[in-house]
Amino acid sequence: MRVELDSVGTEMVINEFVNSLYGEEGAVQLISGLHGLNLKIDKQLSEVCMEADAIIIETSSIKALTVWLNSWNN
């Protein structure tokens, strides 16, 4: 699944996706396809988005959701 986002909506869309699966208290790791960073969704998300072309969210119900952050490359 490929979702193209603008920089303003990126964090909101990712958080809505995770919340729909786990609720606000669920612990989820973000795995950067380029940098191999393991992070929870938090305030660091915007910093990671600026460094990576793509972020993959791995969950038990969905193998991988790839979010291409094209706006960060502009």
C-alpha cells in the first residue's frame, strides 16, 4: 500500500492509522527503510521524516505499510 502525504498531514495520518489498530496507548515501532531506526510514534517523528525517504510501519495485522514522504525531498 502506498500513501502519498504532504508534510502537514504526515504525522496525523500515521497516528490515525496506528490508533485505529492499537488505540492511543498501543506501543508501535517505526522502522525507517533507509536508516534502520526503531522509534515509537512521538515528537521525534517529524525529525525522522526529514531524514528518510520512506518509513515502514510493521504490525501484526499488516505486514508493512510504506509511506512515501515525497514532500520532504522537495
